[in-house]
Amino acid sequence: MSIDIRNEAPADAPAIEAVTAAAFLEAEHSSRTEQFIVNALRRAGQLSVSLVAEDAGRIVGHVAISPVRISGDSPGWYGLGPVSVVPGQQARGIGTRLVNEALAALRGMGASGCVVLGDPAYYGRFGFAATPALVYPGVPAQYFQALLVAGAMPSGTVSYHAAFEATA
């Protein structure tokens, strides 16, 4: 298996949608709308980072990063996700590579930090940790994590782009 990570190309959108839908089909805490969220972020011009993992010319994974707002005006913050890998390719390091490369791209953009909603055991290895300074209402605090890239940790309520409410 030789996986290449590259920026999304316009022609990749249907494959990204299929990969994302398949990746979250059986996920326990999924709304089953992740593919619609990625499409809505793309339409809104809010995909700050959008990388695909390709195996022999076939897209097998995708990661999205988009801007978030933090009350109190803290610019330069982003949200990681969704991160998708087709079920037959999961647990082979593809998601790890996608996240590492996406975070490297954020650092290259001069980002202040990144938040993620997900499993602390998985995202903790990338440096994400729950912090009482940042709040995302409606989810257990340990599942909402932040990674400081530069500057000081802000404090406030985090909100994602309206695309995260997409259902179709």
C-alpha cells in the first residue's frame, strides 16, 4: 500500500462525498451528515485545508479544516474535521497521516490554533487536549479539544460555520 496525500482537486468532490459517507455509515456518534457538511463547506468557500489520501489513484481518505469563531474575537482558529477513511482502509495509519499533514498545513498558514470534536484517546496523540477555556455547548467537555499553535490560549464559546448544520 502506497498512500499519497495531496490537496483536493475539483474533480475529487464526488469521491470525497462517497468516502465520507462510507466512513461514517457505522460510526457510533455520527449524524450521517458529514458528507453534506464537507460539500456545504466547499460551496461556502470555507475549506481552509482539504486533503485526500490516494491509493493507486483511488481516494481512500479525506480531511477537512475550516475556520471557527471564538467569542471574544480570537482570530486564526480552525476546526479539524470531518476526518474520513473508507472502512476497508481504517486502522492502517491513513487518518493519522491526513491529520498530521492537515495540522502542518495549518502551521504553514500561521494559524493560532485548532479545535476538534472527537475521541480524546485518538486526538490526544496529535497534541489536542480538553481545556476549560474553550467551550462547545451540548457535548461532554472531554470530547471537545484544542491544540494551541501560536500565541496564548483564548477563552470563549466556539462556533462552527453554518455548513455544519447541513443535512442534504
